[in-house]
Amino acid sequence: MYASMKEMLLHAHKNNYAVMAINCVNMEQAKAIIQSAEEERSAVIINISPRQMKAHGHGDILAPMIRNMAEKVSVPVAFNLDHGTAMEDIVKAMQYGFSSVMIDASGCDFEENVRRTALVASLAHSQGRSCEAELGHVGLASQSDNDKVDLFTNVAQAKEFVEKTGCDCLAVAIGTAHGKYPEGFVPKLDFERLRELKEELKMPLVLHGGSGAGEENIRRVVACGINKINVCTDLFRHATNTAIQVLEKTPSIDYMDLCIEIQNAMKDFIKSYMRVIGSSGRYGFEKPEGQDLD
Ligand code: 13P
């Protein structure tokens, strides 16, 4: 079913697990994500950023396709604008039919972040969509430094932020970053801060930069209260590596068969990630009559 993030994340919050939010730019990825969710009986969130939409996965094309696929399965599937910074992109995503939007004003000062987030949250809610926001700032993995904690989310500020904005879930900065970390670098995460944030806010919390953080860190953030984990880089890499391996082995492979091989490899990655973060087996599996995704 096509759903907003709100209910699925409240379920994850109440039952102490996390839902994957996976960046997706084409049909093969959308199929891999939705089929994985259905087979694992898990909720899932499909993310796309304004940059990805402009470069390849146009929102006006993806939104109806994802909605169509989501309506054929019994598990909840959300389509969320990832890192909406410009109002124009956020409004367009709503017009295209996204079920959820993220307003990322984490680069602004606190008051401006509150102002922009409150506006987007009320707009989203008036249309039955959910709204994610970010406080503190999750940076780039290539610039990661385990001593750089000045942009981590402040607990007292977070409480005021949520009260003033009405956002449905909050992305917190606790040490992860977007993209690929330098070779051998393992981010040091502030679990104590995360526990305090959960205790204070009692709401769904989001971790950006789910790639390269290490399985032990991922298990621990879920135990400490993260309910949505954004993953892009690792899945894209896995898809590319699969393409390289398949082409090396079978250079004459038909294009469609290559797409199917990549789709299946992405499914293996997604399903095992879902098991690690505890979202597998949380929903029923009654497929609507006569519907099939294959
Ligand atoms: P990664 O590319 O590090 O997985 O981050 C994804 C993300 O946080 C998208 O918002």
C-alpha cells in the first residue's frame, strides 16, 4: 500500500526497530525495494533527492510508477523527497504525489530552520503527507573527522524545535555522514546523545548516512532509538559492482537480463539490511487479489 512515513515510523518507534529509506532513481531500484519489502513483510521508504531527480529519476515519472507498484503490495511503502532545501522542489514533490517530504534547513540558523520547517510541516499535513526535518547537520563522509562534534544535534534545542515545528520525524546528527568514508575510517557515533534525544523527544528519529557505518554501529543506533535509516551509497555501489562482475563473466549478456541481475543483487542487499535493523516480519502478507509485480 502507498502510505506516508508517519504511521510506519510511529510503529517502528513503539516497537524499537528501524525502517530503511533507500535512494532510488529508476524502475529496477523501485522494483527491488518494493519486492524486498513485500518478501520481508517490512515497511519501506523510497527516497529521492532534488539532485537525483534533476539528473535522472524525474519525480513526475517516478511518483505514479512507485504509487502503482506500492498499491500492489500489502506492506506500507512511502515515497519521500530527500533533503528538500528549496521550497520549489518541495511543492513540486507534493504536486507529483510524493507521500512525504523532508525539509532540510539544517544549513540555516535555528530560528530560520524552525520557520521553514513549521511552514513545510503544516503544508504537508494539510495534504495528508508527513514531514521530516533535520536539526544539527549531517555532513559529507569524505570530510569526516571523529573529533568534529560542533554540528551534532543539541538535545535542548531539539525539544524546542519539535514543539515549534510539528515535524513527524527528526534527522539527528550523531557522527554519521553522507557518501563514502576515507579508506579504513569508521565513524565514532555519539550513542549517549542519541539516548538522550530519544528520552527527551519520544518520537521517531532518523539516521542519515547509513552507508559504511558498520553493522555494529547500525545495530546500536537502532537499539538507542533510530527508526529510519537512509541508505544510498552502499546500494548504488553494490549495483555497480554487480554490473561489473556480470559483464566480466558474460560480456554478451542482453541488456534486460543485466538489469534483472542487478535488480536481484539489490534485493539481496536490501533484505539482509532489513533483517539487521529489525523491520522484517512486522506486517501481514495478504496480497491483493490478482495483483503481481513480476
Ligand atoms: P549514504 O549515501 O551515506 O548512505 O547516505 C544516504 C542519505 O543519508 C540520504 O539522505
